Amino acid sequence: MKRNWIRIFIALILFIPIGFLQVSIDYSKKLENLESNILLMPGQVAGSLVLSGFKGLAADLLWLNIENYWHSGQHYKMLPLFEAIAWLQPNYIVVWAVGGWHMAYNVFATVRSRGENFYEEFKKMEENIKEKNLKEKAKRIVEEIKVLIEGLARDYEKTDKKIEEYFDITDKCLVEIEEFKKNKKLYEILYGMINVPVEMVFWYRNGISFLKKGIAYNPDRYDLYFELGWTYYHKGRDYPNAVRYLEKAIKFPHPEYVDDVLAHAYEKNGQIDLAIKQWEKLLGTSFDSIAKRAIETLKKGEPFTP
Amino acid sequence: MRKVWIIGLNSFRESLRKKTLYILLVVALIVIGASKAFSFLTAEEELKMIKDVSFSSIEFFGALIAIFISLTTISNEIEKRTIYTLFAKPITRQNFFLGKFVGIVMILFLNFILMTLFFMGLLIFKKSPPDIQVFKTLFLIFIELILIGSITLTVATFASDAFNIIFSVFLYIVGHLTSYGNQLIERTENIILKGLGQMLYTIVPNYENFNIRDKVVVGVEVSWNYVTKTTIYGILYILVVLLIGSYFIQKREI
């Protein structure tokens, strides 16, 4: 019987190395980025999966929900899910990349189409505005905002400085529509339309900050630097920032197209010498013929990137 | 040692006759196979889903098998009174207990291998042969399954089946949450609470240590150092559990 107690004694003693090992494992988890965060998930299934240690599966279920929302056009519903998945699996690059793209491109486009709806509504009720002065003023505001919306959707720069200028326009318009308050319907249309460019900028910036958050979790891979650089380049026409992040992307192992985009970004940013050097790096790769043409054109002093 | 092996082999054969085992195995294979249904996603997303679903199924169904097989392995012997015949022979209670443990490890290994082969087949079919990280993940899952099985077996030496199943499932969930509990303990200022919390954190098996699958599927590389430390942790814990089990089996009135 006495010998039997020894077993319990040894078992208790063994908890000492177990305790030390646990401390060491916790330290390794921190070092190797293996820690996970708790999160109360939307939806019972996902929540119970998280609590049972199946975070990856919970993330997959949420991803399938995103697919459903995407195909049914419910873009706004996808947003909390991106955040949730990113929290569950912060090293899942696709979520950050798709989430950032979704905000800066898709939600941005959805907001823009709401602007078109406001415009159509205004056109329908334009005839009913009896006072000529007010009608002209409303028309001018709507056209001014429409130009701003179209510009933002196409090729307007979205640098902080430029955005302040766009906001000056919307602020001015907001003051001007005060006198339309008596006509509630018209006021609502004008107010809604003025808010469209503000919201477009909001979603562009949200996309950017989502990608930056992703970079904070994954700073040693090219992917998200490239996505961010591309969003600045293509959507924002913000070339200094595009160059800044694309230059960071090429510091890590990356595919050739990243160098290609950086070469274009240098040119657009006015750094022609660097653009030529960047194209020269692409000689002998699958971008060889483009690189040759680009170098030739840039050396002549002509623009290569449309 | 030979006696332990013989009991283990018999225990393994007996477990093979249980229908629950086959039902769980078939369901697990169906779930793993169903992960192929995500072909509407991009190739990268589909591969991630296949890995997620497969790792989770291997662990979840493996845990269920570990619990259900370990749960009844001792109580069945007592119910059928075969334990008396066994103890009439020169077999100690320790031999019996360790033999049961060996039997559980064998049955878990068989199920684990079947599910893993099916998973590997899927990966090869998707032209993405498994890398070393996949094997590290699977290895740690297997250690976790043995730990789960040994805990259930030990509880079976002194508690009823009903209590055991509730306890094992509860511990499975709590064991995956201890890391979160530790985060709360670290923020506690009360020294007594902190001490108690730290003690609990050490005593309760930390199943999250074995969970590297969520990181591996998204490309995070787990070092051999981590795998080794976690394996030693698992082995030490299994040893503790078996020592406690052998104490209780000795004390049990049969």
C-alpha cells in the first residue's frame, strides 16, 4: 500500500517539470507567433467551434458566409466577417488582401452607384421645383457632386491633400443646401448625394487601413505590401505612397509582377531614373519585351505608363 | 512486459469489434472527403479548407474515439466479469491497466493512420503533397489523442461511465481554453487568485499546446524545438495520468 502512494508522489513531482515546460512552451508560442486570441464570434456554430479549439474551421465557416454575401450582393454584411476571420487567423494573408480590396474597390463602387441613384431621383423631381433660383442652385450642386463622384471613381488622386480639397467642396455644398430644408424630399436627396463622395473616401481609407493592419501581423512577407502599394497606385493614384510600399514588397521574395508595378509607380511618381533601373532588373525575365520597350521610351523622355 | 502486450493486443481486438468505432471512423472519412466540395473556391482557399477540415476532423473524431474506447474498456471487463478470470492469473492490476493503455494507443494509431492516409490522398489528388509542417501537425494531434485517451482511462478506474464522459468532454473543451484563462490570470492583481490560477493552469492539460494546425494552414512555420517541447510535455503528462490511474486501479474494490 505504501508503494502505491509513491506513484501519486511521483505524479505530483512531475508537475514541476510540466510547469516549467509550459512556461517554455508559452515563450516559444510568443516567439513563433503561435498564440491565438479569444473572440466571441457572430453565430453560435462559429462560437462553439472557437471554444473547442477549432478556430481554423470557424474561420472557414465565416469565409463561406462571405462567399454567400458576396454572391448575393450584401457587401456590408461581409465587413465584420473579414475582421473576425482576420482576428481568428491573422496570418491568413488572403483575408487581409481580399478584405482590403473589397473595401477599397467593391464597397467603394456600391457607394458610387448609390450616388447615381440619387442623381436619377433628382432628375425625376427636378421639374417639380417651382422656384427658378432654387432649381438652378440645386442643379449646380448636384452636377458638382456628380463630377466629384465620377472623378473619384476614375482617376482623381486620393492623397490626403487632395482629399481635403474634395471635402472642402462637400462642406461648401452642405452649407448651401441649408436653404432646401423646407423641401424635405429634395433636401434628403441633396444631402444623400453630398455624402456619397465622403463615404467613397471613407471606404478607400478603410481598405488602406485594413491592409496596414494586415501588414502589422505579417511584416515579413511581400504580399500585403504589394496589395497596399497596388491600392495606392491603382485606386488612389497616390504614387509616393505606392512607391513606398512597393519598395518594401521587393525586399522579400516576390514574383516578377511586383517589380513591374514598381517600375510603373516610379515613372508615375516622376522618378524616371529609378523607373529605368527597375525595368533593367526585368530584362531577361518574362517581362523582357515590355522592359525593353519601357527603357527605350523612357530614355527618349516620353511617358511609357498610360 | 509481455503480459502488458498480450492484454493490450486483446484490448485492441476487442475494441475492433465495437460498432461505435466504425461509425465514427466512417463519419470522419465522409467529413474529410466532403472538404473536396469547396471546389467553387480558388485553389488556395480550397486547399486551406481541405487542410482545416481534415485536421479538425482527425482531431475531433480521434478525440471522440479516444474517449469512447477508453471509457468502456475497464467497466466492460467488470460488467462481463472477465476481470475476475484475468486476476485469477498471475497478472497484476498494473499489468492490466498498462495493457489497456497499450490497447487504446493501438486502436488510436490505427484510426489515426486511416484518417491520415485519406487526408494525404486528398492532398496528393489536389497536387499539393504534404510538407513537413503537415506531418508535425499530425504528430502533435496524435500525442494529444493519446493524452485524451489516457485521462479517460484513468478516470475510468475510479468513476462511473456517466461521470467520465462528462468529465472528459468538459476537460477537452477547458483544455483548449487554458491559454485564454492564463491571459486573464496575468491581469489579476490578487496574489492568492493569481497563485491559484497559475496552479490550475499547470494542472489542467493544455490541449492548445498541441494545436498548431490553425497556424500551419496559413503558412506559419513551426520549429522542431516547439514540437519537441510539446511532445515532452505530452509524454510527461501521460506519465502523470498513468501513475494516478495505476494508484486508483490498485485501490479499487473489484
